[in-house]
Amino acid sequence: MYVCICHAVTDTDINNAVEDGIDTMKKLSEKLSVGTQCGLCTSCAKSCLNAKLVQISEEQPAVA
């Protein structure tokens, strides 16, 4: 789905960015320009970012 209409950023784009190491909204904005024009997508973009970060952390094996 489109998260940022102004810059045509999708949830898949955000997920891919997180997989490439993006871990903050600031870095996401710098990489994809999400939330930098009208700002209406910021909340949804943060939700997508956080959901992917949680998913990745749950996939990590526990350190003994």
C-alpha cells in the first residue's frame, strides 16, 4: 500500500529500507523522503517502521 503519496513510498519500500539498516524515522526520511512534504504520512510511516523493527527483533535468535 502507498504510505506517502507525495513521494510514492510504499510499505514495501519502508520494509526494504529497514532490512537495509534504517532504524529511525529521521534516517527513513533522509533515504525515502517520507514525511518531508505535506507530513500526513508520518504517523503511518512510523507505524510501518516500528512494525518491521519489531518483526526483525523477534526473528533474531536469543543470545545465551
